[in-house]
Amino acid sequence: MGVRVKLDRGKKAKAALTLDDFRHPEDVRTHHRALVETIVIWLVMVGFVTLFGTFFGKDKKPLIFAILAAITAGWILLSLLYFLVIARGGERRHEALLRKEQKREAMAGSPEAAAARALEEFARTAGRSLGGGVSTVALVDGPPEALIVGSAITISRGLQEQLNPQDVACVIARQLGHLGAKHANLMQAGRRVERLDPMLRYSLALPVTILVDRLRAWIPYAERTADRGAMVLIQNHKVCGPAIIKEAIARYGGEVEWREKDGWQSDEGVETSEERGIDTEELSAYLAREGELQLDTSDMTAHYRLGEFLRQHPDVRNRVAELGQFAASPEYRAAVEKLAPVQ
């Protein structure tokens, strides 16, 4: 029996901000470059396959060229149609199931459902400012991460347990930034491709696999755009900066411990007396100190191994530093001024 749940995305209203108010300058350039590179590779594929027509009889060459070119172009178009359009049906069904489960828990009076409802109200209110419609915010089981499913935002319980309410609000605001910037469709397509068996990924799904691979250079700037969207909504760098680090530690370091000899390792079978993981309570205390967020490697290595973590994950450090620069920029102040009447 199919799931029939009406997805309420809240009242539609004109967004207070446009994408240009918070988009990272490199977002568009790297996105366009990735698409151009992908199209060039696809054209090379069509041309390469078409060359096989030279192995056939002279009289049939024109027809063979046309047939092979059409087959290759159809393969590319069908792959795009499936992964970018048809497969989204699975995301929508998952979204409907999340909404249905939330309604069931709300009727049962679950405290978790009340918390999720409060997050949903925040997401809808904030989402209208960025032009990102949200159907629901759901707490789910799984690895510590926050994802977009259709137009729903999911936060794993593992991530929520490691963050305080302000951090969770920032994580939600980042996902709203992705929705407002229309990143979600390509990111979801990337996750669908990565879940495929390698044999299928590099055969039938090869055209989309090429697209996803070319977009890897764009993803860091898409994340920076989402960071900026969250910054405009939260309007507190001392909240957004640490939240980015905490989310990264939860994602990359949840099962990873620092070992003096081996660095950051995920092999749970290795035992040493010099192990030490990042303690989230100590991290919160360190990041809550007076003054600007300190990211000096030597200072943070002396405090809870964070310097080494950031050294091995330089993009996290760069994102926080760039967010601080954005917070001091005229673009940020202009975006906050546009948002003020709405708030």
C-alpha cells in the first residue's frame, strides 16, 4: 500500500534574500566549470563511440555513425533522466514516510516529536527568508550527519547528542542555505550514485558518475555558500564557526581517536595508552572562551588535539576563517539589513 501524506511546506512567501546576497563568489564559477567539463567529456564519449563505425563496411558508414552517436547520446540522456528526475521519487517517498512517522509520534505525545516540531517551526520561518521551502525536520538514526531528503531536513540523533541547541540551529540553517541555493538536487543525485555498486556505477551510470566526479571541486564552495546562509540567519560568528567545527568532528571524528604515533586513525583494533579522542564538552568550553575563535595550530594542539584535526581537515579551518571574513564584509551587513524587516 502506498504512502499518502500531504507534505506541508508552509505558507509560500517571497524570500527576503536573493541567492546573490549570500552565495560564495566561487560557487557559480566552479559549478559552471564542472558542467562545461562534463559536457565536453560526454561529447568526447559520443565521438569516441562513433569512431567504431570506421570498422564497418564503407557503404554503411554514414548510417553506423548516426546509429552509434544516437545510442551514446540516448545513454547519457537516460542516465540523467533517471538519476536527476525519476530517482527523486524515492526521495519523495522517504520524505513522506518521515512526515508520517512524525505525525504518529506527535499523536503519541513523544517528547522527541515536540523537539522536532520546534526545529521544524524554526526551519520554516528561517527558510522563507532564504527561499527554501521545508516540509519537515526529522530526527533519525544513523551516522552523525544532517542531510536533505527531498525538501525535508534530517538530523541524526548521533549528531544531535554532540551539539547544543544553538549548534543544531546552525546546522539546520546550513541545510536551509543549500535549499535556498538549489544545491539539494545535485547533492542528492551524488548520494544516489555513491550508493550504487561499483560495477553499475562505472557502466550504466557512467555519464552521471562523470558529472558527480566533476562536481567534487564545486562541493567545497557549495558548503561555503550554505555557511554564509547560516551566518545571515544566525548572525553570530561565535555560534556558526564553532558549530562548523563540531559538526565536522562529529562526522569525521566520531569513531576516530588521536594516537601520538599514528595520528588520526579509525582502526578500532589498535590499542595504545596514548589514545585520546576529542571531548565535546571540553571542546565547547574551549570554543566558548572570550575573544575571537582561535585557530592557531600550536595553541589548539595543546588544547584537546584540535590543531591536528584541523591540520588534517584544512577545508574545515578555511571555511571558518572565510566565514569570519564574510561576517566583516559589506555584503553581510547588507544582507542582514534586508532580513531585519522580516525578522
